[in-house]
Amino acid sequence: MFTDVSLGQPRDIALGGDGNLWFTNYSGYSIGRVTPTGVVTSFRVPEVPLPNGIAAGLNGDLWFTTGAAFPTHSTRVGRITSNGVITLFSGVGISSPLGITLGPDGNMWFANWGSKSLGSITPDGVVSNFPAGNTTPRGITTGPDGNLWFTSSGSGDGNTVGRMMPEGQYVLFSDPSINTPFDIAAGPDGNLWFTNMIGNSIGRITPAGVLTTFQDATMSGPYGTAAGPDGNLWFTNSNTDTIGRISPTGDVVAFDQEGRTPKGIAAGPDGAMWFANGNYVRWSVGRIVAV
């Protein structure tokens, strides 16, 4: 585990264009960078914004969301360069944004939990907003079909998975097995995979909307998920401090890494999976070799 006095409830993590891992310090009001050798640097974000989701853009900059479920805080979309220069953007429709991803159109797309919509922001900071019905979007990723896929958990059409075209048309998929879906990622099998945090399961949905749910006794509060270099999906078990691995056919293995309430997870440049540990007492960033 890698720790530093500047860490403050690490939440999400992503690989940057500079070959380092970048993560959001939710209660530390900062963006963190950790090298593959474990050197941690933090960059303070102005306006006390509670940074949450993070993803790399086209030119290697990292983009992040702020404000989370507290609209009284600064709800913005931010950008940080590899040398730590931060810019915050506001726009109509940005309301408690959570997940963020690089879209198929070269813009960054984010899940607006507070305004029941998906947002899009250009590299220059121009924001567009696309309603997503009565959903409360949380996780978001670009699918192999060139569309945006998102999870919705909360009021309204919560417990659904949505698909939105870059032009704004959307379709919602629901099933009793979807229970508080959080993160979503494109898998190596051409499907979308997502975590059911309260359902203690992992879901798989094809681009056509065919859903399969996988359950295992080791799954407890699955939170973040990401494709690994080994051809499997990796996920964090936030309730049991473990890291899980699931194959495209549904075989599950759990690894005890003293995860300390692991949240986000991402593939690193070193053949390992990196994860953010959000425990209020023992904040850290961890890595596990993907074998």
C-alpha cells in the first residue's frame, strides 16, 4: 500500500497519459498522482469541491468531477494537466456529477446525478446537457458500440443501465437483478460490465441489452470495476476490503489486499491493477499484479 499525509479519502483512479496513476481525494479536496514506484504528489483543487470521478482525455490531461451528492458544494467539471495545473468549468446542467469518461466524439462525458442527465464537455470547456429520463446517473463508460453506457441508482428509474448515443437518444434496461449499480466498464469480450453494490453481484450487458448477473459468496459491496491486462474484469469489494477478479465466463476469485474500503480501480502501465482505498482512518492507494 502507498500512503501519504496528503491523502484524503481516495475515491476514483485512472491511468494518465504521463504513465502515472491519478486519483481523486474526495475529502482531501485534491487530485493525487502516484508513480508506478509509489511516489505520491497531491494538487489542491480550489473551491473545496469534493472531487469524485476521474478519467484521461485525448491529450493526456485528466478530467474530474466535483461536488458529488452535495450540490451546496462547488459542482464543476475539472481538468488537470500532467504538471498539476487545474481548471474548473461550470455549465448549465452540471449538478452533482459523478462518473466521467472519454466519449467516442473526443469530448468528456459525465453522469449528472443531480439533474438526471448526461453531460458532455469539449476540450475547450463547452458544456452540453442531455436528459436521461427519470434516472439518477452514477457510473459511465464508452461502449464498443460507440455509445455511452451508464448506471442509474437512486430515485426514479434507479436500478437501471442506460445506453445513450452521442446525439442524445437513450434506451433504459431494467431487471430485478440490477440492485444499486455503481461503476460500469467495457469488457474484453465486447460487453459492458457493472457492479451491483447492494445486490452483491456483477452484471454483464451486451450492446443489444441482454443481461446476465453473476453472484459469488466473496462479493460484498462491489464498487469500482475495470478491465485488466489479463483479459478479465477486476472489481473492488468495498465491504470486505478485497479485490475481485471475474472472467468473461463468470469465474470469480477474491484477493485479500487489506483494501481498506477500496473504491475505484484501474489498470496501470505495469501489468497491475491500481485501486483507491477510501477508509476514513487508513487512506492509501494499492496495487495488485493482474495474473
